[in-house]
Amino acid sequence: MVPSLGYFALCLSLCFAVLQLLISIKNNSVVFVTYRVVINGLLISSLISFFSLIFCYAVSDFTVLNVFQNSHETKPLFYKIAAVWGNHEGSMLLWILVLTLFNFFIFRLYSKKNFLFISKVLQTQSIVIIGFVIFSILTSNPFERITPSQNSGLGFNPILQDPALAIHPPLLYVGYVGFSAAFSFAVAVLSSNNIEKIPWYSYMKPFVLFAWTFLTIGIALGSIWAYYELGWGGWWFWDPVENASFMPWLLGTALLHSLIVAEKRKSLQAWVLLLSILSFLLSVIGTFLVRSGILTSVHAFALDPSRGIYILGLTAFLGCYSLILFATRSNKFIRKNYFSFLSKEGSILVNNILIVVVCSTVFLGTIYPLLVEIFTSNKISVGEPYYNSTVIPIIIPAIIIMGIGPMMNWEKENGKKYLKKIIPAFSITCLITLLIFSIYQSFSFIGVMGIILAFWLISNNLMILIKKEKNYLKSMAVAHLGVGLLILGITGSSVWQKEKIINMKINDKVNVVKYNIIFEKIIEITGPNYIAIQGNFLVYDGKENIIAKLKPEKRFYPITNNITTEVAIDTNILRDLYIVLGKGNENDGWIVKIYYNPLVIWIWIGALTVFLGGVISINNNLKKLKILL
Amino acid sequence: MRKKTLIIPFAIFLLILIAFFNLLLKERNPSDIPSNLINKKIPEFEAKSLLRSEKFLSVEKFGNEVILVNFFATWCKPCRDEHVYIKRFSDEKKIKIIGINYKDKSQKTIQWLKKLGNPYSNIPIDKNGRIAIDWGVYGIPETFVVSPKKIIKYRHVGPITKKSFEKINLIINEIKNDN
């Protein structure tokens, strides 16, 4: 019953989306009420469809193929529900729901002053929705039945049973899909004739902020999961799927900042339009790369070539339409008012270009193996060394400017006055940098650069926050402070990481940095749906005091025949001690991996702070928008 | 001039699109691992033979007919899974199969073959994994198709499944027809 209802609601969504498209085309003759009915209907039918699937998972309805393949009756309810978006079909349904939610909020902007324009935005948005609903119905129907009905599900991967991972996909989708609003706005702006009086950049900004903020926290949670669950000692691996989320984030960051310039100075409008189009296209291309099976990655989804063709076709349609529109009509948005390099907008523009260059570099690295395969029959993979040697040199000047730019005035800044402004932050940075190096005593170039940049951002943004200066936005200072903390953590954990992989028997002792670690014992334990062996390690500091007892596990899940490793981590504000229990037995000993990861916690604190800055800014912008309407 | 530069994003997009379509329509498996040994002569080796007292010399045993080389071990579960297909190659298709016993205990292997049946015409022992290194083995099980002229024609990484069984058969028939 419920699966049929869900499927019916999905088809109904398609009808409403088509209706919305028709109404928006014949805009003049339609009354507001009809519009509202269609848009609410679209939202409600997608909600019903999505919650039907959640219900099927919650009651473990194994007559549904999707539930049978991805759930198991022994799983805790929370993970049963999280399994809805842990697979391709379910996640597409969530994707559609988020699209219709944004559609609903775009409609909230509708007023007498702007109805022609908003109608154009809704038109593009409905085309995107139609594209994805048809995709779901034709190639990835989540409500497909299975005969004969099954008694037990195939379970899902136990490494996915993690709270960070359970909420990571929805946040990411809000991010990706949020850019669809920016895309629809951009297409509407390009195809409208009388746009001068409409503050479209102010309409667009809250949507972009929303998408960007959620993308930030979504990516951070993915990293947290990788760090705690995978047991590889790191938190970012330049995997194609990680890149697929990082690229829209980069363009989103650029878009956000150029939107500020567009709003304040009415310049950079064509640039804003291009970035809006590209951020969404990159989100869709990212989805294509992940779901078509064209690349191999740790995030493998079930593969089906027809899906790849469909998504690529949709991407082609959306991309060609919007970019041809851009090529032919963006001319009128280009103004020839050049501005000074020494100004707020000057620094934003330079940073925008640097960010776009970083994004192109990452894109090239991601698809390079594919390009090589087209022209030769060789297989290559692009890894960390490429990204480290290309991304870091471009990002360093960008971060320097990030510290300098916000303190400048709009239009033009006086050089001498400016120097006075930055002296306090500059001196604090020098002091702390010296202090840090007396603690860690490691002098690699990247390390020095990273620490200077981090404290440069932290000190000048903290000063803005402490002094409560009216000239600066609190949200900006908070978000930039977060980036400073993030850089601190990234630098510490990548430059000063120490790794030891050794074979240990019971009572063996190993020394890592200033800690002595003793392998005390190994015990067998039983969990709710797994059995495990657990290693007990005692960590002594230099003065022979026990500071931590770490218990990494190796779990075996009989249902799916899976073995997973559970990392044990001792965290404080200066470092993580990270222990992974590997293969072994009583006689030969166990392989133990021990990582000393400095400052990792600051990565998470930093990301959370950036998120907080985003939330504050969303709030401010919504208030501004209310005044505008 | 300015108008022309605005077309650049579209042009780049189009190129990327063409590249993606090209890859999508091409029959390829992203997890395929190509071998440098394809269309090259087999790496020669000599080793003890499991069920015979004589020494195994690859110079003598290869040539004249299509031969499958299968790296296997009793401790490897996927090897057990693919065993049915290895047997079908020998029983139904009458293909000669050389099974290279990789880092294994001989006594265990003999038991294993007694239980599951022995499809191999000869079983050279690769005690320290030396032969596997020469053949560029990525992980066992792994199977190579060797032509009558001692040329490696195809390499399959991982257990043979129903699908790959058919594919390998096709390749064998092709080689037979060429000769």
C-alpha cells in the first residue's frame, strides 16, 4: 500500500512540476492562487513520496527492492532511516525533495513588483525538477517491488553505521541542490528584458548562502566520518567524490563574495551569473561522475549505464541552454567601471580568480585519468602529490588577501592608513608564530606558511569581533575566523603528522613522539550485531603517568560477512593519538598503526565556526530581504 | 571582441561533454587493471610440481595449444568460488589449465583438490611468490590466457564469474580461429 502511495505521489510531483512549467510560461493570465496551489502541491507530493520511503524502511518492508537491498531488520531504527539516503534511488528522492523545497522558498519572493521575474525563475526551477523526477521514475524507481517477497534484507555496509555519515548526505544535498536556485535565478536574469529595477542579486544571496553553509558542514561531516571510521589516519584523500563536493563549494565561495560586490557596487554582475551557472552544473556533473560508474572511487554506487546517459543528457541540456544564453546575453551586464586593486572589491575579485583557478585545477586532476584513457589506453591515477603541489601555491596568496581584503574600504583604500590598521594583527601573528615553533620545532616551509596564515586570519578577525567595530560584518569575521582555525588544523595535521606501523605482542612497548604506549591485553567482546576483538593500550606521558587507555577494535559483522576497524583516539587541543588494530594473532602479534596527529580538533572547530558564520549571515540576509519585498 | 570571449565557458563545457559521452559509450570497466604483458611472451620459470616428481619447466609445457594459467591458493576464498568455472574450462571446454599454487601449504592443497576436484593439468608451486611477481599478479585469484605461440592474450583479475567465464571463452575461441 505505502510503496504504491509513494510511487503515485512521485508521479503526482511530475504532474505538478509540468503544471508549474505551463503556468510560468503563460504567466500573465494566471491568478496567484493557482500558482500557490501548484507549488504547494508539488512540495506536498514530494514530501509524501519521501516519507513513504522512510516508512518502508522503518517497518522493513522487504517487498520493496530498494529496502531489501539496503536495509536489514536487525539494524537500529536510526540507521534504518539513514539508509534511505545511503543508496542511489533513495538519495535521488531526497534530491527531488530539496529541489521542491527551494522551489517553494523561491515562490515566497513573489510579489506585484517582481512577478514576471520570479515566474521566470520558477520556470527554470520546474525544468530542473521535471528532469530529476523523470530520471527517478525511469531509471531509479525507489519503490520497485520484488517478487517473491523476502524475509530478510541484505543489510548495509557496517562502516556506514555512523552518526556523522547518517546526516552527512542530506546536508550535502541541501548544498548541491541549493545551487539550483542560483542557477534558476541566473537563467531568469539572462532571459529577462527589463531587469534593471529588480535587485536579483539580493534575492539570490540568501539561497547561495544557505547552500554554501550546508555544503560546508556536509563536507566537514564527511571528513569526520573518514577520519574516525575509515582508520586511514587522515581526513581528506582527494578522492573523486570528495572533489565532486569540494568543487561546487569553491565556486560557491567565489559566488558568495562576488554577490557582495554586486549588491554593494552593482559591478561583477556577469561574473556572478557565470558562477551561478557553473556551481550548479558542477554539482550535477559531480553527481554524474559518482553515479555513472565512469570513475572508480570509495563511494561506489550501484552502477547502471542508462543512468549515466540520462544524467549526462540532462547536464548537456541544462549546460548548453544556460551557457549559450550567457554567451549571447550577458554582454549588457558588463560595465566598464574599473576599480582599484587596493579596495575591498579589488581584493574580492583577485580572490575570486584564485579560487576559480584552484577549482579548475581540482577539476583537471579529477578528470585527467579519464582524458588519458580516451587518448591512450593507459590507466593512471592522480593523487595527493598533484593536489599538494598545485593547490597549495595558489591558495597561499588567496589566504593572504583574505586577511588583508576585509579591512580595506570599498572603492579605494589609502595605503598608509591601511598599514596602521593591520599593525596589531600583524604583530600578534609574528609573536604566536614564534611561540608555536618553539613548541613544535619543525621548520618546513609549508608549516611556517600555514601557521603564519592561520594566525594572521585568527588574530585580525578576533580583533574585529572583540572591538565590535561597526564597519565589519560579524558573520564575515566569524566565518573568516573559522577558516583561520581550519588552516591551523590542516597545517598541523598534515605537516607534523607522525605515523608508526609496527608488529606488537602483548606487553610490547612503543614510543611515539613523547608518549610511551604499552599493549596491555586483547579481549573479545560482543556488540548488538557484531563480535569484536578489542586491544587495550596504555598511553604514558614523559613522566610515566597514564594519560589514556585506548581501545581500538576489529569488528566482525556475521550478517554481511564484513570486517571493520574501529579506531581509538585520544584527543586534546594540541594533538590526537590515533590507534588502529590490524591483522594478527596471539603468537605472531598484531599489526598496530599509531598516528600522532597534531591539531586535528581545530579542523572540526574551524569548520563549525565557518558554518556558524554562515548561519549568522543567512539570518542577516533574510532580514534584509524582508525589507526589500 | 568581448562578445567572443563570452562563448568560452560554453566551448569548454562542450568539450568536456564530448569527452564524457565518448567514455560512456565506450565499453569499458573502470576497475579493469591492464597488464603490460598483454601480447608479450610469457615470463619463463621453473618450479617444483605439486603432484608429480618432475620439475616444471615452462619452456617445455607451454606452446602448441591455448593454455589457461590460474594463480590460486587454498587460503583464498574467492579461489574456491571460481573453482566451478575453472573445472568447467577443463571438463566442458577441454582447455589445458596450469594452476600456480601461490604461497600455500602443499598438504592442504592436495586435500583441497581431492575435495573439490582437480581441473589442473599441472600445478607448479610458487612457494615465495616469485612467479607471481614475474607475471605481474595483482592479487589472487588471477587468470591468464596464453596462446599457442606462448603469447599472453588476456588477463583477468579476481574470481571468474559467469560473465567473465563467457568472455574468456570468447577470447579462447578467437585465438583458436586465428590459428
